[in-house]
Amino acid sequence: MRTIKKVAILGASGNMGSHSGAVFAGANIPCVFFARTMEKAETGIQTAMAAVRSSVIGDYIIPRTYDDLEKEIPECDWVFEALAEDIRIKREFFGRIDGMRKPGTIVSSVSSSLSILDIVEETSPDLKAHALGTHFYNPPTKLPANELIFHPRNSPEFREFIRQFCAKTL
């Protein structure tokens, strides 16, 4: 049985990253907020707490910089990417985390205009099988809905797990 015990948020200093991270933290799931600097990661946490009007979710979030990816990614069950809408940046980060993540780790992008298969084109077969688009409607902390973007390499079991997790847990 798959479980989500820890989530990495890449791009946590931006609105979509911080607000999406707040959704996971609001479900009592520990999150690692990654940003270029600790100051930006801390700003992401403050933004998340302001979005839900509660400091309680701060207990579930730790700030990190991208220099800490290698330390934190192996412990995460879901890597949620909310970086700039630039395929080069997304490919770079997906490539970096591919070798760090444990097999079966979910990797999703908030991209709404780029193909998920194009983003993961140069990654391992396991990452491809566990990659999808996860676009929370804006603002994520107020609208309980998201768009799940699957592709042919996602198994029916994987798709069902994601659907159920989002519907029941998030």
C-alpha cells in the first residue's frame, strides 16, 4: 500500500508552490519547502500560513535551499514541482531529482502549458511512470479542486491512487 509521508515542494517561494504546499501541510503531511535561498523558503512558509490563516501548518513545513535536494529528496514520497514555466528549468530539476529519488516516488508538475512527457523526456522509466501534472486551482487553499494530467505511461493503479489521495486526503 502506497503512503505519502513527506512531500518536497520545488519553487516554494512562489504563490503556486507555497499555496500548494499549504494544501499538503493542511493534511498534516510534512513538507520540505525548497527555494533558492533560506530567506525565500521562509517567505514561502509565511505565505502558506497567511493563505490558510493559521500558523499551525508551519509545524509541518521545513525550509531548505536547492543545495539540500540530495539530503531531502530520498526521504520524500512526492516531489511537487512549481518552478517557472520554462521547460529547460523543469527538465534540469527533474533530471537532478531522478537520481536522488527512491523508486516509486511521485513527481508532479503544476505546468498547465507544457507536456509532462516532454518535461520528463530524459529521465528514467521509473520517473516517467510516476510523473504527472497536478494543477491545483487558484487559490489552492480556497478551491478544493485540482486537475490531474496523466499520460500513457501511468498505470491504472497509479492513476487511481492519485485520484483517491487527492479526493480523500487533500
